[in-house]
Amino acid sequence: MGRCSGLDFAHAISILEAFVSSGEIFQVVFFLGLVITLTPLLGGWMAKVFQGERQLLTPVLGWLEKLVYRLSRTNPTEEMTWRQYAGAVLAFNLLGFLALLGLQTGQAWLPLNPAGQSNVDLSLAVNTAMSFVTNTNWQAYSGENTMSYLTQMLGLGVQNFFSAATGIVVLLALIRGLTRRSAETIGNFWADLVRSTVYILLPLCFVLALVLVWQGVVQTFSAYPSATTLEGAQQVIPLGPAASQIAIKQLGTNGGGFFGVNSAHPFENPTPLSNFLEMLAILLIPTAIVYSYGVLVGNRRQGWSIYAAMFAIFLGGIALSFYAEYQFNPAQGGQNLLEGKEMRFGVANSVLWADVTTMTSNGSVNSMHDSLSPLAGGVALFNLLLGECVFGGIGTGLYTMLLFVIITVFLAGLMVGRTPEYLGKKIEAFEVKMAMIAVIAPSACVLILSAIACATDAGKAALTNAGPHGLSEILYAFASMSNNNGSAFGGLNAASPLYLWLGTLAMLVGRFAVIIPVIAIAGSLAAKKITPKSAGTFPTDGPLFVILLIGVVLIISVLTFFPALSLGPIVEHYLVQAGRTF
Amino acid sequence: MTTTAKSSSWINGPILRQALIDSFVKLDPRALWGNPVMFVTAIGAVLSSGVVLVDAIHGHFSPFVIQITLWLWFTVLFANFAEAMAEGRGKAQAASLRAARSQTYARRLRGNSEERVVAPELKLGDLVVCEAGDLIPGDGEVTEGIASVDESAITGESAPVVRESGGDRSAVTGGTRVISDRIIIKITAESGHSFLDRMIALVEGAARQKTPNEIALGILLVALTAVFILAVFSLPFFAWYSEAAAGQKNAVNVSLPVLLALLVCLIPTTIGGLLSAIGISGIDRLIRRNVLATSGRAVEAAGDIDVLLLDKTGTITLGNRMASDFIPAPGIKMERLASAAQLASLADETPEGRSIVVLAKEKFGIRGREIAAPQATFVPFSAQTRMSGVDMAPMDTHPATSIRKGAAENIRNLVESQGGTYPLAVAATVEEISRQGGTPLAVAEGREVLGVIHLKDVVKGGIKERFAQLRAMGIRTVMITGDNPLTAAAIAAEAGVDDFLAQATPEMKLARIREEQAEGRLVAMTGDGTNDAPALAQADVGVAMNTGTQAAREAGNMVDLDSNPTKLIEIVAIGKQLLMTRGALTTFSVANDVAKYFAIIPAMFAGLYALPDHGPFGPLMALNVMGLHSPESAILSAVIFNALIIVALIPLALKGVQYRALPAAQVLQQNLLIYGLGGLIVPFIGIKLIDLAIVALHLA
């Protein structure tokens, strides 16, 4: 059997040199350094908010928290069992779904519609409502010619907040499950929701929105103006209340753009500074919350260990992407792949953005991922397939990673000769069952729905690329929706009925087939005793565990998707190396 | 005590033969259903056989498909064989146990008359008579009489043991033989429910219920199987798409046998096939150490133990306090004290008494004198006086004297009541001995205090090292003793236990267990007396001594036939080893999959996207890192490796992975290196070697 040469060491060094000499590496290092620096600062404060303690913003916003409780007649100290908690999550999300559906399908008759958008079709409206309720923010439409200002603000914008807060709230339930002993209850859903929204999301968004407006992001209710171009053609310039929405879109790891081209649009992301700040905003809460976790479980090392595992996978993905983008490219005569990159920000910021948004469940784009090199595109795809556990969505990323922790502890924990434990809680049949359901459900969606798309003419008709890249487009679409990321590879007509309806299903399953098991695990763990730590306890902090966790996360994803990936980005990579394109 | 090693080799003729037969018997779908991973494998084998059959009808003959099919069947058979081997070994044990009870007749008491019935007809509460030479027909409690009983049939210990009514040695086991005297036994377990019956059922696998960890692991394996079913059966759709995209016909091989081969290679057949063998052999290992467990759950719980409650006497110390020193009072000669102490102890048959006689002889050559009544009247120890001694009649050499030895407090009262003085130095000595954990015995002659005998608990050799090992494994040891706190603390320090419970009563034991459990710890303890029963029942692992009462044996979830309290430490090790073996093989099984992908994926898509000027193979051949000969040989090698690894690991499953008493972090590191990293690397080598063999034999 013949073999092609793989990665070449000397070659890799030369790529690194090119990368360093371009100066872009310093941007990347500075960015990551800032993320790590901010982690404990924000994380420590967030932990206080989550525990309902008095903190910096209590004097400023305490009245708002109390007002919400009074209006909704909620008693924030009333405890819920896991079933009640899960019921509240589902009811709240169902309500959000229906409200968003109503706003879209009736927007023509509602106010704040200066552009005169017509009512949204039912299939698209259902898809979009599901998308924003599940924090996916997959967009099978372009905002500027589909949604009215009212829909954008009261519907999409509000769900941007609530879907993000839902992620935090579910995580908090899980943390209580881990820390309480022999308890029946896991906290109060409404109190968690209000605190996360009032103290964390609202103030951060307020500040970010102001900065973005300063940088040139639009924030207006006025109608789309018309302009005459130099050639004399008429051009309509879409505007809208974008800044407020973009702030939460990034901070809440939502990613649904105000405009169709998302963060590549100059009114969404006008300057290098706005680009930098938006990337920072995307990673801000998902990283900080891992630190908060360490504080909440009473052992910061536990938080940092998970952080280290996430960061290592994150760095690995970035390194591979940059390698792919900067290496010699036979199909392009040795040039960097510039097609589809956002030239205002450069190759590095396009690729970094692609990794940051696919690792976190943000899904906004500032360049077209379809045009990334096969391997970098493959990394973005693989990031989605990891199940959004590497920082991931706010709350969702950490609870997904904790599911992997449970699996890791179970797989390897037996090897120390004890019933596996995590933070003193025994991991038994129920937890394993729920964790596996939650890990498998999104993967099953990706594989089954992609297979359906491959097998049907409607599925293949939506493609714009032939060859292995077409398969990548299909896999990417379902990976994005099933894992509630919302990132679009591009090149796929997402508005066809097949993708709309299958996508709706994927987003539904990917969200709630994870959330419900997570809350169930929380309930089951809360009822257990906490075994005190001893020398016989499986250590869940320190380098050994970090390596183990990385190994399990990667191996589960690789084992599940290697066959599919081999026919998509992997074969395409080798083909491009051989100079063959489609 | 001897722990009999019953046929320690794991291979012997009859077991092997029976296991081979059972491998086929276990192909019964109802038997396979209990093991989902092997059930899926069997379905794969059936489907693949169907393909062979359909091919044959159409006159096709594919050696490749036939070989794949055969190896899929072998995979199932090998797994069955592993289970049958484990069961066979258990059955061999059970058979030898059962032989002890075959056709036992009982002499049942009906009022005053006796009747002869076969043992299985005995009911709960029946009274039976056993005399010298009779086999005891069932588990029971001696209600009348005392007898020596030969329990070698179940313990392997040839020295007879005493069983008597009342007290802590009243329980008898069915199948043992009375060798002297006559006892009446009340039957406490109905036929089929005796300890032996339960254990036989357990080792034969008939009553084997899955343990909690086994269930959890089973769920994980089912889930992994589901993942791979999805990954494998979605693959043809992607493959057909790629074929069309490449514009090549038949560039991919996603025929049913190949997909089945991929599926069976990926699903965790290694651990799936060996799981029940691991569980059965864990119980088997326990029986080899003469411990009977009522459930597999108890064995597993032993691995989780955080705290061991150990009785001081017999476990930590040799059981008896020994005289270690004589400390005379001021102005008294050492010889006089020794002589008087010996004299007072001559009739004292307790081990302490004997040790005083021996010490006096060893230290001063004072021989045991023949003295008897009417010269001397021995005063035995009583709980009221807390003293014992001797009253000597007046003789020519000396006047009438009375020598007493006993608790310092009582001697003091005795001496002072006679107008004597109790020297301060003696009081200081007494306190000093107590502080060191010894027991001081004061000796007085008349109203004169002669000095103090230092009685010392002798800690068993090597026990301190074992406790250190336990500590390294994260297990705390708590010594239970009736001694006062001072004594207890000293012995605890000498033996190296982590904590002690002094002046312990059964209620305190129970309270201590509850307390530990409330803090989330799992507790193990040993016990023998009836008053231990509540604590044994409360403990997560309660090991009753075989010499103990029936109540204790019923309350615990294990019985140690050797009645060796130290065995608890071994039981913990067996429990840990059981869990470690499962974890290690699961990790190994999952890690193996990586290599199998590198074998099969390039083989399936060998020609896909082949470039015109690059030969028949496409770019995915780059994944053929093992350089396997051909697509057929690659797939076949992976399937063969997958089947053979089960056989190769049977000895490991039966013996358990190597176990060392180390902290969890170190154990994890070692096992990860061996079974995780090893699991990644070994199949690359194994598949390559098999591929070379296949090519050499022209099989593909």
C-alpha cells in the first residue's frame, strides 16, 4: 500500500517562523494572556453572585432583583427538587419559544417595523425560535431583510439573554448537586435566573454596548436610509438597534448576528479594537465560570484543573489551525488562503475568531469558515463535535465538560480499586446512564441527520461545493445545530425545508437531551453523601487528571466521528496537498 | 492458621473440557441477552453468516467473507469460554464443598424420641442430635452440650475446634463432623438457604446478581456500543456520497461483512467478553482464602472501605497479655517478688498466669514448685475482688502467709485494711506501666507490698507494616478494645493504628460505625459474639468469624472460615483488585479502538479519490500507518486481533491485575501507563504481526 508523507518537522518549523515574523503570534499571545488574567477576577465575583452573596453590584442593582421577585411573586429562598427545577427550565423555555414564534409570525402587524418586513414563514420561524431559545443562534435568514426591529429586540435579543442565563442556571443546579450532602433539593431556578441576568449579563452587556457604539456599531430605530453610490446606483443601507444585541450575542455565547454576514459586517464589527473586544467578550464568561466553579465547590484546584484541560485542547486546536493556514499550499501556489478571510483584521484574527467561536458555542463569524484550509475548517468542525465542552457556551460548556469528567472518573476511577467518586460523590449507574445519554444524543443527531442529508437529493441539492468539502458542509451544519453552536460553515443553503426541519430537531435534542440529564444528575448527586478525601481517593486535580480528561474528551469524539471526518476534512487535506481541488 | 490453596493453577483438564463445551451452550440467545456487547457481536456473526449463505446460493465463494464470519463467531465463543472458565473454577470449588454434604442423615428429636431423616427435610427450628462420628446436617446453633468438631471439610484446618452451647462458640456449619461428645443442635437455616448453599449458588453463577459497579459499567458499555453502531451504520451514507462526489464506482467497500467487522472491532468486546469472568473470579479468589461471601456486592464494597474497625485482641495483639518484667517495691529483692508472683500464679491457668511462671523461671531460674493442699489453698480470680493468689499454711520454714496479686487499687485497699502501707514508689510504677499501655499487677505478701508485675500486650509481628500499607491506600484503622484509654493509646501507638476506641461496648461500636457512615465513609469490621451482631449488620462489610455465634454469622455479609480477624485486610485487597481489573480492561478495550480505525478505515476507502497518476490508492492510504499488506488483510487482522485479545486476557481476568498497596494517584499512574498507553500501542503491534502472518499463510 502506498503512503503519502504526513507532517514534516522541518516544514513545521518554517511555518512557525513565517507566523512569528508576521507578528501575528504576539496578538494571539496577548489575547490569550488577557483571557487568563481576567478569569479569576471575573470568576471570583461571579461566584459571589451565584451564591446570592452581597457583592459590588448589590447596592446598584439590588432593587431590580427584588422588584423582579415581587412582580413575579417568587420566593428566592424556596428550594426545588430536580424534577421541579427541570420543569421550571422547560416551562420557561417553552414560553420563550412560543413568544418568539408569535413575534415572528405576526411582525407585519406589530410596531417598530420601519423596513416593512413581512411575517416570517412558519418553518423558518419555528427553526429560528428553536435556534434562539436553545442558545444555538443558527440563522437560516439574513436579519436585515427578514426581521423587524421589534422581533430583533424583544424576541431575539431577549432570548439571547434568557438562553444564556438558562445555561448558567443548569450549571448552578449541577454544582449544588455536587456540593450538597444528602439533600433533596438543588436550589431555586427563578432566583438563579434573575441573579445571573441582572448582575452578570445586563451590566456587562451595557458596558460592552457603549464601547461598541463608540467604535462605530450602529444603535438606532430609524429606517434604512438610501444612498447614491459613486456609480450612481441606489443603495439601501440597513441599520437598527445592533450594538445592544451584539453585546449580548458575544457575551452570552449566542452568536446570532444582527445582519446576515454577522461579525464580518462593518456595522457589527467595525474596527480591529471592536474585533478584539468582541473576541474577548466571547471567552470572558465561559472561562471565568470555570474559576467560579472552583470557588463554589470549595477547591480552586478542581476549577483550574478543568480549566487547564480546556485550555490545552483550545491551544491544540489553534495551533493546528494556524499550521494549516500558514503552511505551503500547492493549490494556491504557496500563498496563504486569503479567500473568505476578513482582510480588515488579517488572517490571524480570522482564524483565531473561527476557533474561539467554535470552541465556545458562540457561532458568530467574522470570516467564512467554508474557505478555511481543509484542516483549519476540520478543526472548527471538530471543535463543534467535541460537544462544546471546551469553554463552550456559558454554563453549557462547563456542564458538558463535567459530564466528560463523570465519564472519565468512571472509566479510570475503577482502576484505583474503588467505586468511582467525584468530589466525594459516588458515580454510579444512574449518573453514568444520564451522562452517556447527554453525550450521545447530540452525536447521534449529527450522524443520523447528516446521513439523511447525504442520502436525499434535497440534502445534496443544498450544497455549493463538490467533493469532500460538500460532506464537510453537511457535517458542519448538523454539528453546529446539534451542539447548539450556530456557527455556519457557509456554502450550504440552510433555508431549504429539509435543513430547516431536521435542524430544528437537532437543536431541540442537542439542548434538552443534555439539560434534562444534567439536572437529573444534579438531583441524584445532591441526595448522596460526600465521602471524605483520602489517599485512596481518585485524584481529580493535578496534571495526571488533566491529561486523562483531555484524553477521554478527545478519544470519545475521535472514536465517534473519525470515519465521518476521514471522508470530509481529512481526505480533503490530503487531496489539497496533492494539488487536487473540486 | 493455614489457608489452603485449593488447586491454584487456573488450567486443568476437566475444567478446560467443560468450558469448551459450555462455550457453545452459551450461544443460546437467552444467555447472550444478559451481555449486550456480546449479543451485538453474535448478531453480527449471524448476519455475516447470512451473507456467506446468500453468496453460496448464488454460487459465489469469498474466502475473505468466510474468514471474517468465522472470526466473528470465534469472538463470541472466546467470550463464552472466558465466562465458562471462571464458572468452571467456581463449580469445582462448589463441588468439593457439596461433597461434604451429600446424603447426610439427621437424627431429629421429636419430643423425647429420635427419628432419622435426610438432611434436606430439616426445617427451621428442628432439634437434631449429633454424636461422635456424625456429620452435622445443617447450619445451626448448639443448644446443649459441648463437642469437638472437625471443620476441615470447609476450612481445610485439620485441628478440631470446640463447639458448645451458650457463649460465642455455639455456631456449627452443615457438613462438618463431630469427633467427640454429644451435642444438640437447633437448625437455623433451611436446606438450600444455608451459608454453604448460598455460596455454592454464588460461585456457580446461578444466583449471581450484577453488582452496582457491574451495572454501571454495563451501561457504559451499552452506550459505547450504541455510539459505534451509529458511527458504523451512518458511514455507508457518507461513503456513497463520497463515491459519487469522486466520480468513482466501487471505490469504497462498505459491504455488510466489512461494516460488521468494523463494528465488532470497535464495540468493547474485550471488557464485554471478560466482565462476568472478572466478577466470578473475584468471588472465587475470596473462597480460596476461605472467606464465604453472601453476595458479590459485599466483595465490591470491600474495595471501597474507608475505615477498618479491628478488635485489638487476636487481630492487632497476639491475644494475651504477657508478663514482661518484675518491678520490686523499695527495699524488696527482685528474687523475692518473682518467687512470690510465681507462687501466686502456679494454679492460675490463664495465659497471663502462665506467662508469670515462665518469666520467673526464665529470669531467675525459679522452678515451679510442687505445692498442693493442705499446704496451700489457691484463691481464684473473682470479678469482685479482682485478685487471685494463694494462702500458705504455716510450715517449719516460714509462718502462714497469704500472697495476692491483682489490680493495684484492690491490693492497696487490701494492704491498707490490714494496717500496711502502700509505697509511693509502687504507685508511681503502676502509673508508669499504665501509661506505657501495660497492665500492672501488684503483688502483696500479707500486708507488705512486694512490687509490680508488668503485663504487656504483645503486638503481632508485621502488623505495623500492614497498617502503614492500608494508610497509604487511604484506609484508616480503628482499634477496638476494652482496655482503658491509657493502655489503648499505648498499644495503638505501638501497632500504628490511626485511632482507637477504648473501653468499648457493643453499643459504642455500633455508634462509631454510624458516626463514620454519617460522614460518608464505608466501614468494615470483624466480629464473633452475639453482641457484635448489630454492629456487623450495620457495617458495610461485616466479616463474622466462623467460630462465632450463629447470630453474628447471619448479621455479617461474609464469614471467615479460618476465623482470622487479620483477613479483613486481604478481603479489602481482593475487593480493590476486582474493581481495578474491570477498570483496567475497560480502559484497554477502549484504547484499542484507535489502532483498529487506522487498520480498517484506510482499507474501506483504499481507492477513494485516487489520483490518476498516483496509482490505484487514494489519499486516505496515508492513514495506513501500520503499512498493512492489503485492504482484506488489514480488516482481517483487526478482527483476528480483536478475537484473540480476549483469549490472551483470560488469565488476567481470572487472576486479577497486579495489586500493590499504594496511594490512588500512584496506582492510577501505573495502570494508566500499562493499560491506557499499552492499550493504545499493543494493537498496532499485534495487528501488524497478524497481518504478516496472514500474508505468509496466503489467507488474504
